[in-house]
Amino acid sequence: SAVISQKPSRDICQRGTSLTIQCQVDSQVTMMFWYRQQPGQSLTLIATANQGSEATYESGFVIDKFPISRPNLTFSTLTVSNLSPEDSSIYLCSVEGQRRTGELFFGEGSRLTVL
Amino acid sequence: KNQVEQSPQSLIILEGKNCTLQCNYTVSPFSNLRWYKQDTGRGPVSLTIMTFSENTKSNGRYTATLDADTKQSSLHITASQLSDSASYICVVRDNAGNMLTFGGGTRLMVKP
């Protein structure tokens, strides 16, 4: 299993500003995943963060809007830039367990409200 | 396009009653299917995994079934408790690109 700490747990931001979310894992992992969960919806993968290389973004998500850092094997940040009310969501960091079963372990999530 | 559809979207039951949540998928080729429980304000936590050869698997009061022919899975909760109130998410992994497809979730509320 993996223990994942995310912060902030919640924040209220003004339109046009940015928010950076931090994710710390208690073990070294190759890939870290960032998900968005809009109100009442399920999870959508934003990007996969690999240490030492550029993040891989899913369709509909771009680096300018969601820059990601991955400085080492236990830490990553996701920035949500130029905020608009449509960015109000829960953002979750995740890592994968044993490759054989592929269980995902999630952080507690960061609830963002944009005014 | 791979899809995972869950029903019902929401459900309210009385404490002590049983309920069954459904998950239909079109993911192919199929690798495995997981049910996750997401408490309010928390990240999802895996309840059980179903692989192609498994029909039924229990985890305490939770029993998952899989019919790979009809591409359907269910999660049955027995003798529900207030702490079962959560969203239940069905996630299917394909065996080609190792991609995950998430269902929309079922929001369960157990009332005393």
C-alpha cells in the first residue's frame, strides 16, 4: 500500500489566480497520477507525472493550464493556472500499487473553489 | 470507445437493508474490474478486484460479481450500515494499453 499526503485540503481562490497542489508519497514510485473530480462526477485523469521527464497529458488537458512538476520519486505538484469558476473541483493525486493488480492509492484530495 | 456505466446514480436505503449496485462496461480487451469506495471528502479506496476468471468475490459485507460474457458487474452490500454511505466507483482496466475507464459512480446514502 501507499500513504499519500496532499495539501492544501481545500482552498478558495479568486478568478485569474493560480493554485499549486502538493502531493507527497511515503515510498518511491515511478508514476504519479493527477485526477480531477468535478462536482457530482467521477474521476478524470489529467496527466501522468514521471520523474525526470515531461508529464503526459490526457486529451483536453494542456501543460499551460495544468503545469506539473516531479522533482523526485516521492513528490509532485500540480498547478491550476488562470483560474475560472469552471476549475472548481476536487483534485486528487494517485499512485499505482503492485503492477500485477494495478490498485490505485489516492490522496485525500484538494477541494478548490474559484470565485 | 471504452465506456463504464453505473446504475443507479444515487440510492437511499434504510440501515440494515441490502442493496445492489450495477456496472456495465464496453472495455475491450478486458483486464480487470475494481470497485472503489469514496467517502465524502476522501480519496477512493479499493474494495475488491475482479479478473476475467472470477465470478464472485466477497470482502466482508461486500460481494462483487462479474459476468465477462455480458460485461456486467455488481456490488452487493449486505446488512447496510451508516458508514456505507459513500460513492461507489467501478473502474475497468483494458488489457491492451493498460488504460483505466472510470464509471460515473453510485452515491449511496444509508439512513437510520
